[in-house]
Amino acid sequence: MKDRMRYTWNHRWQMMVCLAVTCSVVGCIVMVGYVSARSGRQAPHDRLVAVVDRGIERTVYVKAQTVRQALQAVHIAIDEAHDQVRPSLDTLLSDSTTTITITRAQMVTVVDGSRRTKIFTASRTPQQIVRQAGLMVYKEDTMTMSRYLADVGLDGPSALLTIIRSPQRTVTSEESVAFPVETIRDKSRFIGDKQIKQAGQIGVRTITYTVSVENGVEVSRKILSSIVIKQPVKQIEVVGAKPKNPLTKAKGAHVFTDSKGVAHRETYYDLPMNVAMGNCGGGSYTIREDGAKVDKDGYILVAANYNNYPRCSVVETSMGPGKIYDTGGFAVRHPHGFDLATDWTKADGR
């Protein structure tokens, strides 16, 4: 009986010890995983990298996670302001072999005619170098590059890039295309009122030229092509055509301010307008109900200063839209004045 009890006790004790050991192991594993997760990164381990520097390749094992750490591990210094490193310094290394290529910056002298520009760069192609030097090169120009200068005393140890300019080059530029304006005259609105019903949008045109150059100076250019790549959008404006305070025979003269804020001294005159009609293509005129003389399009015949208001230009008047057909001595004293043609004096319909 005692032997049986002793066996049972020993068995239970062994089970308790086993359980305690198992719990300790699991706890350690959990703790390690927790600490690793808290650290947020994996400790560096040996990785195989191939470093190409100045054309020489060396393959080494390094304890590093990034390209920067790998180069530091093998004691390779980098001029981060000028040298080029691919992949970039902060790129994470993969578990497979990573090739790191270093392109060392060098001094390059760019000769462009009488101009010499020195630049410290890791770029290797002529196109990249001239772009970095801030020089414009055209497709007709040629560039040659040699490793060392013959005149070391002038430029020091340096590569040489020579630009040979062509006497002719092709240049393409973009120009704006003005949008047209359509004006709608609304007789229910007073003169001077203006509303933009549809805003205009400027278009874009590409123009290609052949440019002739002598000693670096443009002497002529010829248009090869002109293509509108973005059509302008027409602007639609609604302007009032209803007189608010029109000129009358009784007033004789008054001041009218148009929608642009320009003040015009308005007067009237009554003369035959047959000759003046020829200034804008000819045609006849009629007498409106209020006595204003108007052309076939309904514009009031107006005299003004041609320097400010060229012949046949459309203007705003207190009696409605007008067109410049004539001028007179008053235009010198009143450069923004308008003399409106009417039938108020003779009332003969002429």
C-alpha cells in the first residue's frame, strides 16, 4: 500500500515539474517574440553584396540592412552631394545577392565656343552634363567628349565636352491664341450693364521655326509650321442696349459713362451721311424712331477721335451701340467725345 502511494506521489511530482518547465520555455519564446515585435526591425545578418566602384567589382558578406550600412561595413566613403549610388543609400538589402554600383563624380569642362563651363558631376552622357550645366543644346548641334584635357594648366585634370553649334537650328515655342468675343445686345437691360454668359478660354498654338545663327546670335527665323493644339473657347457677353439716360435734342450735350468706366461728352449733329458711309464699306442708313441715324446693322452713326476710336469700331453710347463713321474738330478738344448723327435739326429724313 505504501509503495503504491509512493509511486503515485512521485508520478504527480514528475508531471508538475514537466508542466513547470514547459511553461517556462513557452514564456521565454513569447517574451522573445514580444521584444522582437517591439523593436520593429530585424537584427542585421550576413548578406552577400557585390560592390562596383570605379569599374572594379568586389563581392563581400556584410552585416547590414541597407545599402548605406553595407558601404560603411566595407569602409567605402561616398560623396553624397555628387556621387551616384544605385540602388539609393537607404534601399533595403534583399536576402539574395545585391549589386551596388557607385558612379564617382568628376570634373568636366564644357566648351561652347568661347565659353568654358566647369561642372563637378557624376553624369556620364553629354545630354545629362549640358542639362546639369544649364546649357541649351539643339538637335542640330553635335557634342564630343574626351576623358582628359590637353590643356591641364588651363582647366586642371578634367574631362572635356565640346559643343559644336550648327548655323541652323529648329526651335518650337508655344503661343497663346486669343479667344473670340460674341456680344449679345439685350434691349431689356440698360446701357452700361454687362454680364459674361460664358467665360472665354485662351487657346495654345505651337510654332516651329528654322533659326539661322551667326556667332551665337540669331539673325533670322522662318516659320515651318503653326498648329493649334488647344482651341480657344469663345466668350459670350450680354450688354444692355436700353438707354438709361439718353442724349436728347433738349439736352444738346451731356456726359455718358460706358461699361468700362470711360466718360464721353456726347453731342449731336445733323448732316447727310452718304459720304461718311463709304468709310465702312458703303451702304445706306435710316432714321430710327427716336431720330438717331443708324446703319443696316442698327448701329448709330458716330463721329469720334480716330486715334482713340478707329473707323468702323463699335462703341457704347447713351442711345445704344454705335459705330465710328466720321470725325470732326471737336475730337481734338474732347478725345473721348462722341458726336451722334441725328435728324433732330432738319427733320428731313436725310
